[in-house]
Amino acid sequence: MKRFLSLLLCLMLTAGIVSAFAEYDTHVSFTINAGHTNSEMDYTSDDLYKMISGKFNFDFEVFPVSKDAQKEKIITWVNGGTMPDSVTMRDFDYQMYVTWAEQGLLAPLPEGWEEKYPELYSMVQTSGIYEQMKIDGITYGIPHATFARFSGMQGTVVSHLSVYYRKDWAEKLGITIGDTVTLKDYEAYLKACIDNDMAGNGNTIGFTDDPANLCNLFMLFSGVDHDGFRKVDGKYVWNYADPGVLKAIKLAREAYEMGVIDPDFYLNESADATNKFTSGVAASMFMNCAISSYMGYKSTFEESTGLNGKECLAITTIADEDGTPLGIQTNNWWAVTMFNPDIAPETLERLLAMMDWICSEEGQLNVLVGIEGKDWELADGVITVLPEADGSYKATVDKYNSYNVFRTQGILADDYSFINPANDQDVVAQVKQMYATRKQGSIILLDMDYEFFSSDNKAAYSLNISDEVARLIVTKGIDVDAEWQKYIDDNAGIWQPVVDDLNAAFCK
């Protein structure tokens, strides 16, 4: 399997290790948490760990924590002064970051780090939030870019959440769904699947989802970043109160009353919804559509149903009545690395050097594809991924436990997934088309002043409307307008102070 890349690596791996020992002659030890790790897995015995730890002359101890529990655990670590030397927070909270930095709970990056670690600096610049990470001119965290080197993503990045549907069912019903689908046509497809019991179990489900993602889908018709604030005519407003949000709630309620939404969606966790779709009992879902996510759903579908995922599954983008694709802007990063305030300077510098290398083309390939010479080789600018002894191709994550640590220390793996020859190329093509389609449509933009604004009132703001929207969708015989206005009024004490703070900061 080959992939042409516009790169030539300057150093062979062995030469890199020799030079590394000359530069890093003092051994350092540190503790680290990164992404999703667990206590049963050994992260320090595989060849990838040995190669990178040898290159930079270190050893580490992993502080394990599951993905779902990570944010709560990191909050406890930081506030309690027990954080490892390095943590990478997936669900980064900017307000917390500002508070922690101001309280001295995070280590500042050393002066001049941008010049000393140029690959790392370039990655942070690509994330789009280099300036926002500065607190009084000092940087305390490293955001990891989602797209930076290999994906070719340019301009505004849009959310990858997408409509998955049963392409085979649509074909049998004589329904054509292309790169986009209007809500009316989508509902017609769902109803046809239910009426014809395409699952063959007497209880075909149309659209299945959890409350949060169902809300995200229908809020594309609101025209606003519903879970935020924005400036209108020179003053800030709360987006929940925008008329478009109420319109979106009513559209969801109409679809539920039509019977095309899973009647039990409000009870679903995310895994429940995906299981209903991948087990073959539901016609559609609205879920993550990163390449790795799609490949995972496809694999589970094939294992559960025995069917060919390429023949049965497809994705599409929801569109307005005129057929214009709808999307919402998302940030070009989803994880931030921060350091213990008591970390030794030489240890911090060694970590930054490692991260700088991982951000380079050489580092990205060695971390994400595997070890040069063992897992891949370079000749005349061509990367060849090498097979296992039995001729199969194994994912890096399945070969090296330490991949789970290193993959979130540089540019995120989402970026390389676009050119990874080991990935399902049918999925890659669909995801590329999804982004191209969506970027040509109507994109709801985020208010970046709000995104990176910090105040006590914003820190206390905790409203999430998905549960309330679910209640308004499923409850019969209610006045939705009156109920929604009551929700707005009842919570004015939470959202109005944030509006006031924003106006004071940006609308003087």
C-alpha cells in the first residue's frame, strides 16, 4: 500500500536517535495523562515507547483515566495539587484554564518557546487560538490542532456530525439521497422505512439518537449557535432566546408526532442510539463522522448484521428547503496539554522537545503510522506501509499501547486519517465529500469573543437545553411557545449576567 506525500524526511530514525543522545544526555522521568488510558494496559514496554523514550532519553509513568471520567479527574488533580507533570484534556474548558492559570495551578511555557520549538508553535498557530491561550502575555497550555498538515483543510472548519442512513433500504424503496437531503425528503425516507418495516422485525425505528445530538441536528435550522451568545445590532443576546431556536424545537416536535423519531430517544445514551443503528433496527442516526468514527460504526454494523457496510451505509448533510447544505463552525482543535506548576524546568523542556518532534512530518509518521523501517519505509518520496508477517495490515493502535499516549501530543490523528492508506478509502472519500459539500452551504458561525471570554458569571453559566427540548418534543397537549418562554424567563438569572458581562467587555 503506497501513498505519495509532498515530503522527504531528512533523517533516518537511527541517525535521529544518535543525535538525540548527544542533545539529551541527562535522563528525565515524568508522569503523564493523555486522552483515554486505563490501569490494565502497559504503556512502557512496546517498541514505539522504546524508540521515542530512547530518542529523548526519558521514562514516564501514565496516570490512567477513562475518556468519560477524564474531565472530572483532571479538575480534581489540578485543584488538589496532585496533577501529573503533563495532562492532555480532551474536553477543554477555557474558563477553567483561565482560572487555573491566574491561581498559579499551571506551569507557564518558558519564554521564547515559539522560537525553540517551531513545529509545536506552527501547530498551535494552525489551531487558531494562539493569542487566546495567552493570559497576561504568558501561555499555559498547548492546543492540539485537528487539521494542520495532511488533510488539506482550509478556511472555516465545520462540524463533522452527520446523518448516517441505510443506503440499501433507500435503494429498495426507490428513494434517492445524495450528498444533501432536505428535512421533508429525510422524513419521507424515514416514514417509508417504518411503514415497510425494512428491519423486518415488526418494529423498524426511523431516526434514532440521544437528546443532545437530536437537538444538534434540528438546531441547524435555527440559524444560530444555539448553545452560545452572539452580538446583534451592537449588543449581545442569548441565542437560546432567538426565534430560530423555537422554530427548530417545533420542527423536531412535528417529526416526533409524525412517528419518524425513535419514540424512546429521550431515554437513549449515545451508545444506545448507535447500537440501534449498527444492529440494523434503525434507518438513520446523527452522529460523529470523523473518519475513525465512521469506520468504527461500519465495522460494528458488519459484525452485528453480517452485511456489507459499503453497500448498506452512507452519510448525507441536512439541507434547508432550497437544498442549501447546513453546517455549524467548529474549532480547529479538541484537546489541550497543560503542565504541573512544580514541574522541573528540564523536564518541561524535554516534554516540549518531544511534542515539537511529534508535530513534525517525521514525528507524525512515526507516531501515527509506526516505526520507520518496521512499519513503513520511505523511498524517493513514496511512503510504503509494510504488512504484518501474515500479509495483513494492522492499525498502529493495535500494535503499540503507547500510541494512546503519544497520539495526542502533537497534531491530532484526525489530520493524518485523510491520507492514511490503512484506512477504509470508501469512508475517506465520503468524509472528504461531506466537508466539501458542507463548506459550500450555509455555515452558522461561532462568536469567538464569547468562546474565549472569561468571567465569574460565565463560569457559573451551566444551562444545556437538550433535556428541556426533549421534554417539549415528547409532552402532549402543551403550549410549546408558552413553555419555552417560561424556560427563558425562569433562567434569566443565569444567562442575563453573562449578557451584561459581554456587553460591558465588548460593546462599550
